[in-house]
Amino acid sequence: MRRYAPVVLLAAAVIAAQLILSFLKLEFLLTQLTMSAYYTLVALGLCLLMGYAGQVSLGHAGFFAIGGYTTAVLSTAGAAALSFAPWLSLPAAVAATAVVALVIGVPVLRLRGHYLAMATLAFGFIVSRVILATAVFGQADGISDVPGIRLFAGLVLSGKRTLRVQNYYIAWALVTLGLLFAVNLIGSRVGRALRAIHGNEEAAAAMGIDVGRFKLAVFVLSAVYAGVGGACLVHFNAGIGPGEAGVMKSVRYLALVAAGGMGSPWGTVAVSAGLTFLSLRGAFGLYDDAVFGALLVGIMLFAPEGLFGLVARGRRT
């Protein structure tokens, strides 16, 4: 049961935050907390890729944008032209993200270290350039007026004020499910195989682990996390812009994972939620990107195990 303690703590924290903010008449803060949840999904998926498969990616903002732009196009112009049911845009966006990750992952994951980082960085640049050069994606203006999506049981994925509490729970329910899946994966045979690959790929292969298949699978899985976050945030914000595919976005996700702890999904969720919320509230002002860049450098130099690992180390000493 200790394995599921982070999931229970997250669920309790989500409920407590909503109740406290409602009591204090600060429900407007739920908007930024909801957005933070969708960005946290990206960091959580990247945590699995980096912390357990040992693969560095600087292109996850691209996967986030693929999920977001796919559902935006299908639920606006695409829905009208193709008689496309709007709610189908979400699974279509996730599928598109997974397919792109699979196609990119097959050649890219043959690389290691900084070569892999450079390749994924190049992928991020390509996605950003394609968006800016393609009319159907709105180019520099992005896509606006994206409608909300009716889910099930009366739930609606939308940023309307009257649906603020509902969407807060939808977003954090997805993060909680994502964390639960990650915890189960880590504790399974797959998780042990990924840790072996992270430790030494040659030794893992010698023990009969299909290194290439496992690396590709977790790469696609981490991209799916990003695609889900991007697709849902688009409907919540009613739009998306090319900035979501920017390189600095990928650097932010990398910094959040490093700060939370490469192998700590719970730490990643906690740090990502906190720092992203502060960023969305404008706490860092014009130095927003500089703060995340400095955070990444500082963590790599002084606390490579992450902030939670640094606290644990301090307790031991």
C-alpha cells in the first residue's frame, strides 16, 4: 500500500485546495491550478522517460503542441468540413501524438546522450516551424474559438467560469490517474527493465531485455502524456498559439523534472504544480524563462537528485 501513498496524498491535496479556495472566495485561482495540471502531465511523462529509461528529450513541447493543434483543427474547421464529432478530436489528438512519437522514436532512440538531446531538440524546432508556416494552424496567430467538449455524465471540458470547479477536478483527476499509472508501471516488471536499461544498456541487453522496444514504448508513452495535456488545455483555454511548441517550453519541462527528481513522479508532480502555478500567476515577471533556466543549471550543479532528494539527504545528515 505504500506504493499508492503519493496518489492518495495528491487526491487529498487536490480536494483540500479546492475547499480552502472556495471557502476563502478565491476560486479564480482554480483557473491557473487547472492549467498547471495539464502542464504537469507533460512533466510526469517526461519523468518516466528520463528517470527510468534514461533518455533525455528536449522536444516534448512539440508533442504537447501536436496534441493541442490536432484537436483544435478537428474541433473547429475540421468539424465543419468533415462532419467530425467534436468529442472525437480528443482521442484523435492522442493517436496523432502517439503515431508521430513512434515514427520519430524509431530512428532517434538509436542515439544516446547529447546526440539524443540534439535530435529531440531538432524535432521541437521542426514542429515549431511547421506550425508557423502552415495556414491551417493559424501560423503566428494560432487557433482561437476552440469549443468546449462534452465528455460523459454531464461533464464539459471548457474554461467557462460556471464550470471552473468541475474542470479543476477533471484536470487533476487526469494527473492523479497519470500518477497512478506511473506508480504501477514503476513497480512492475516493465519498471524493473527500464531501471536496468537506465543503469547499463549493454548489461540489460545481455540479460535478455529488448532494450530498443522498451525505450521506444516509454518514449511513446511519455509523448501520449504530453498529447493528452495539450489536447485538454486547448479546450480549456479555447485556443492555442505557436508559443506552446517553443524550445523554452521544453526546457521548462526538463527543469521541472530535474527539480522534482529524475526518478520521482511524486516529486515531479509537486514541483511542477507549484512552479507552474507561480509562473502562470506572473510571480517571476519578465524573468520567467530565466528562472526556469537558472533552476535547471542550479539543480544540475548542486542537487542532481532533485529538491526532494536534497531534502532527504539533509535529513540523513
